[in-house]
Amino acid sequence: MSRDTTPYIFVNADPQTMVEKLTAKYEEITQRTVHPASPEKLFIQWVSAAMVLLAEQINFAGNQNIPSKAVGTGLDNLAQIFFIKERPAAKPAHVTLEFTISEEQTFSVLVPVGTRVTTTDHSIVFVTDEDVYVTPGETTVTVSATCETAGTIGNGYEAGQLSTCVDLFAYYTSVTNTTMSDGGSDVPTDDEFYDLLLLGQDAYTSAGARGAYEYYAKSVSTDIRDIVVNSPSPCVVNIYAVMKDGSLASSEMKAAILAACNDEEIRPLTDQVSVEDAEEVTYNITMTYYLSRDSTESAATIQANVEAAVQEFIAWENGRIGRDINPSKLNQLVIDAGAKRTVITSPTYTVLKNGTVEDPNTADPEDYIPQLAKIGTVTLTNGGYEDE
């Protein structure tokens, strides 16, 4: 979903048109010809410049009343007429930590709420969400933790990277994160906020509607690119998410989506909500491309452009759940990048399931599991120049 940000023109602010109109009106009133180098001409141009600036300000102010064209605080003000009301704040990432003590004890060992854990270089800090105890006879305990800094900056720390405890406690030996940190979200950009405003219109009802579930799921993080919601059987709701980098949602992100959509004040009482993984379909790229000697670009520039075009194709393919694997799109991007022609051995055109079922009575359970394209190997061959 994208919005048309082309400004609507309320007042013509073209400088040349403004000068022509002022010149014609001056000559009509004074019955004198305005010559190019005359003082009158210079004065008219000065007045015209001031009027153009005023017209542009009028156009900008007018566009702040159109949701698809408003920006910044203008869009924030318009949000008051939508379901969301205000731009979501940045959200911190979450992670699961495991603490280990030196040896088994005959009593419970407290890991206090607020215990801070960081990386070896102290670049980020996570804080435990609650008091937990290592029970007698055990040496480990797990607890959820929240990043001190809101935003996507806390996402992506792999298991084992958070290994330094800042606030030591009795019998402490070590700590590590058992999941990848995720769920952090930056303040939505204007385009992202506009998309949320539109999705939010479905949220006036409960999350029983597909669009409502999509809204509540996508509002969890601005890092979510696409959401698919379906119901393979009565009262069962499955949610699938793909991130902006083309990856499936992590365990932490799936937990955050489930928490948002499974809230008793949001979901219908009878719905059983779960967040699942789409089926990844791996494809390879094997392509030879040829150059034309008539090209105005150098061979090195075209090669770099082709490689960038391939990366754009990969991002396009896994940017949406259920998007077919389409080599024609790859050919288009590579030709636009400056190649004369391509020979694409793989991928071949492959239809992927998007999780939408037209006739539930004849559908197979597998039809409800959407698919996501995933890149495997990439083999590009520069075939060099080819005579016309």
C-alpha cells in the first residue's frame, strides 16, 4: 500500500505565469509597455517572487488537510479523525534471558526485576521484566527482558550475544539470551503512519474481521512489511508475518503479534489465535546477461547496475507473502539496468500460495499455509558485448 504524495495545486505558483499576469495587468492599467530592462519589469519580478512564495505556502497548507499528502505534524493532526488518533511511539525490543548460578542451593535464589544485561562491548542494555527465582535444586532460570532504548536498535542480537550482567546478585555465574532480540519498532514514518491510518478503519469493529487482525498485527512494529490472516477452520485464526528484510517473524516478534491480537478486549471470545510461519520456497538465480556496444554507460557501470537490479529483485520477491517467483520481473529490472538481453536458466515461473482460499469446502488444509520466496544461490555471468 502506498500513498500518492503528489501535491494538489490549489493556487498556481508558476513564476513565469505570475510575471506574465502582473505584466499584462500593469500595462493595462498604465497603458505603458514594460520593457525587459525597465525598472517596472524588475519591480514586477520582485512582486511576483513574493506572490509565488505566498502561493506555495497556501498550497502546502491546503495539502496538510489531505491525509495522503500531509506530512509531519499535519498528518498527526489529521490522525484525530481516524481510529488510531495519534502516531505510535517507538517500542523497545524484547528477549529471553537465562541466568545461571554457581551450584544448586537448598533455597530459592532471587534474580531481581530490573537486572541489567548487556553485550561484551556494552553497546545495548536489556532489563529483566520481573522478579524470578532459581528454585532449590536448579541452577538456571529464564526471564523476559526489555531493551532500555526504544526502537529497532535493540533488534537482531543473536542468542548468546547478551552475556554480561551489570547488576550482579548472590551466586551469579553467567547469563545469556536464548532467543534473538526482536519486537523493537521505530516511530512510524509518514508513509507507514498513513498505511496504519487506513488499516485502522477496520479496527472500529473487533478483530474478528480480517482487516482488523491485520491492523493490530501490523501495529506491533514498523519493521513488519506484510501480514496474512486466514481461518483454516471455524474459530481458528492463523496470522503470518514477514519483515522488511524479507525474513519470517522471529519468535519474539511472533509473541508480540500474538499478545496484540489475542488480547481479550480485541479478539472475539471464540477465536483461537496463533502466529505461524509461512512456508519458505527456495529459488536460485542463474543468469547470463549481454551488453550492447552502443550503450552510453561503461561495462563496469552496467555490471554494477545489473548486480544492484538482482538485489532489488530478491527484495521484491520476498517483500510480500504469496508473491509468485517471476523471472520476467528479473529480466525487466536487468534490462532497465543497462543490459541488452538476458538468458535466465533459473528461476522458472512458480505460483506461490497466498493463504487465501476461494472455496473452503473443497480446500486442502495445505492451501491455507501461505508461501514466501527465499533466495538460494545467485550465479551471474557477464556474457560481454554482443553484436547487434
